[in-house]
Amino acid sequence: MNTRVKIEVKSEIIQTFVDELNSGKYFLPSFQRQYVWDEDDIKDLIDSMIRNYPIGTIILWKPSSALTSEIEPFSKPLVDVKRNNHREIYYVIDGQQRLTSLLLLLNNWEIERDGEKIIRGPISYNPSNKKFYKSTKRGIDLSKLIKAFYHYDNNAISDLKNETTEENFIEMKAMITEFLNKYPIPICIMETRQEDEKTFSDMAEIFIRINKYGIRIGNLELMLSFLAGTIKGDLKERINGTYEDLHKKFEIDLQPVIRFVFSNFNLKQTQISKVEQFKRNIEEVSKYDLNESAKIFNKCNKAMNLAIELLGKELGLHNSRLLPSQTTLIPIAKYFYMKGINSLDELEKDDTNGIVNWFILTSFNGYYSSQTDTKLDRDLEIIGNSYFPYAELIKNMQDRKARLKITLEDIKKGLELNVLRLQGRAHLFMLYILLVKNCADNWNGVLLGQGDFADLAKHHIFPKDYLERELELEETDVKEASINNLANITFIHRDINSEIEDTPPEKYMNDYVISAKKHFIPTDNNLWLIDQYDTFLQYRITQIHTIGRKFFKDIFE
């Protein structure tokens, strides 16, 4: 029997739970990535819940202390509230994408989190065919239904009565009422009475078992949230300042910041995996002369900013959302730090090429996804030469039996993956980079690498709803990969994505054919037909590999 972690499993109806979420006692720990769902994801979630399909378990952690400054000083509220006087708090370990989507739905598609707005386009409902859409052109904005049947807004009720038939009004009211008052959200609460290394190890194991097919939160990630609470005073303020600056620019997580900063205080990565050892090292770092400490932090900030600037300049990556792992930023920043580089203009062309090739290879192959501390320590040890040590870093990869080239077979694996899920992120990352290098635009005249990433949507070339109607596939996993695979996805402006909705490519592609060509989409309109879907996929996957060889010949074969 586990006495360190108490488990409570329950379910809540949406209306009750959302009221709870607005209470101010729910927080996101620092290891949680930002909200990344788009309108397609939100639409699918709502549709699933309306159909009474399961959406997975929400996993919460209730720590022994209600003081976020003691447990997780770098955490953020799930949603901003005016006041929070609660004596208990909950951290959302898994489920923030789903919970944020529900909050958006119930708050007219806009909420604030830690002073920053989160906004998504409206999802609408068409009572005639009982389908959901990503714009209001083909249905009624769901937020209006929420205003009418959840907030009991008289104006919204009056508008709906004027705009719809009595039959549709009654049907929509019943749908929303049942959705809010009957759909059971499964919740698992892990309550801890003390937080130490063994506790976090147990929590990680529990999480993995509950969430077998979702994201994997490891012992170290959970522990880092707790260990952040051991950082006090000037050291905490400096780390927080560095983190907030980088997060605002790149939405970076706290973990790579902590890993990078402490490496420059001569700590090994392996020294943060034990609670007591990390505490002792924090105490030693806190004893540094304040001026010396300030110099180190200033250099860290500059180096990490240069690493981010390089990714933007060379690969059009201005946001961390597409990165398979943010750990790959650390060796690049370490090189800038050790060399004392103040501007990217100081880099030789060979250095830039070496950094870019190494970054793409390690990111795509998931090099740091296992034995992270050991691999990272070894790589950081050899950085600091007068040149970027590409050959030595590749030798480290070779010693670890990692793949050193990206092949056509590697790219073809994207046909078997749902690239919109975690397991397909590396392929989606590669697709975006190759589109940027190929000067692809967002189908609205703006180059992908120069526009706002928040304006982009992951577009199904053969639209998702269209394929779900046309493909005769029964197995869920096969169907997901057939629809959401690498060859059927690209990045376009979110407004255009919403306008296309479920229109077949043979009916919309001629309007965008010039832009589409840069997206590796065939101009032969016969390949836009549903009976040529498999041929279309094979064509595009081959084109993606060909473009990879064109721009990154050293790492593609």
C-alpha cells in the first residue's frame, strides 16, 4: 500500500467542475507546456463530449502545502481570478489542454492566464445537420448557446429565438443542458503529505500507468517542480527574471533554463536528479558573490537569446511549440556562452551550418529523450572550442548508437503516425522547417517564417471531416494515421483553414495552387481526387524527403 501518495478517483459534471476551475485554486506546474490546441482540437473535444465519448482522465496533484511560493514558485494559474483565499491548491498534471478548451468555450473564446490572453476562433453548431464547424458562417456560435443556456443571458436567448425555429431552439437548449449537467469528467487526485524523491518517483509511476497512451511525465519533471521551491532570495529572482524574459519571447519551459543556468555554475546535469544533493548545490550557488552571480546570469540570458534568435533566423522557429524537445537549445546556448558571442554576425558560416544540422538531427531523432542527464553532460563537456564541435557531438551520438542520417524511410514513418499527437511532433517539426526553407507562405501572402505562429493552423489538405466520410476504415488508430499523417498536413493561415472547412481539394485547391506548390502539393489536379489519395500521399512524402536532401544534404541521405 502506498502511504506517500493518496489516490482519489471521482467524476464531476462540467458545470460544477468549471465553477471549481474558476475558483483560483488550480495551477499549472512549470513542466507543463503552454496551451497549444487549435480550433480543430477544440471542435473535436466538444463533439466527443456531446456524443458522450470518453476524453481521458484529468490528473491533479494536491500537495501538502497550499503555498505555491513554497511548492512551485514558477507555476501559473490555470485561469486568472480576482482573488484566491483558498487554503488548498491543485496542480494540473495532465489535462490542461482539455480544461483550457472548456474554459474558452464557457468564456466567449477568451481567457487570461498570468496576465496573458488566450484566444481561439469560435466553434459553431449547425442544428440542421447537427455538426460542428470552425467558423460562424455555417452555424451558430457555441458561445451564444452558452450565454443563453448557461449564463441565462436574455439578449442571447432572444436572438436565438429570432434566428432559429422553435424545434431547433428546444433541441439546442437540451443539448447544452445535457452537456453541462450530465457529462461526467473523470478526475484522479494524487494527494501527498510530504514531497521528497521517493514521493515523486511514486507519482511519476502512477501517472504513467493512468495515462498509458498520453504524454509521459517523468520523475525528474515532477521533482523539478518541487525543487524549484528550494530556490530562494536573489537566486530565485534572477532565475525567474531569466525565465520570464525567455518565456515571453519563445514560450520556453523552466526546465531548460534551470539546466542551462546551473551548468554555468559548474553543476552537472546528474546533480539535479537527487533531492538532497540538489538542495546542497543550491545552497552553494547561493553563496556566490552577487556581482559574479549577476555576470553569469547576464551571460546566460544573452546566450539563450542568441540561440533563440538563431533558430528564428535560420529555420523560422520563433516559438517553442514545434520543438520535439527544448533540451536541444542547451548545447547551442552553451556554445555561445563559452565563446562569449554577442551577435550572430560573429559566427562563421561553417559554425552556423554545424549548429543547424546538429539541432535538426538531434531534435528529429529524439536524442535527449532517454539518458538525458548523461548525454547532455557529455555534450556540454566538449563545448567551448573556437568552433562549434559538430564532429565531436556527432561522435557522441555515434557512440550512443543514435541515427546519424535522416532517410526516406524515416520520413515515410510519418505516414503511419498521427503527427498532431505527441508521437508525431518530430515529423511535424521537420515539415515546418522544410516549408520555411522552401519559402512557403501561409496561403495569404506571408512567408511562414516571417508571420505570427499564432496565426497558423495545421491544415488537412484532404480535410478531416471529408476523409472521415469517405474513408472506409474501422480501426481508430489506422483511421487517425490515415487522416492526420505527415503527407496530409501543412501550415496555412487559420482564417483560410476555417474557410476551407470540409471542402474537397478538387474544389478549393485551384484558388491556392501557386502557394500550394511551395507546400510540396502536386499541381496535377487528378491527384486531388479522393480515389487518388494514396498516390497523393506517396507523392508528397517523397517531395518532403527530396526538399530535405536539397537544404540539408549533410544529414539527409
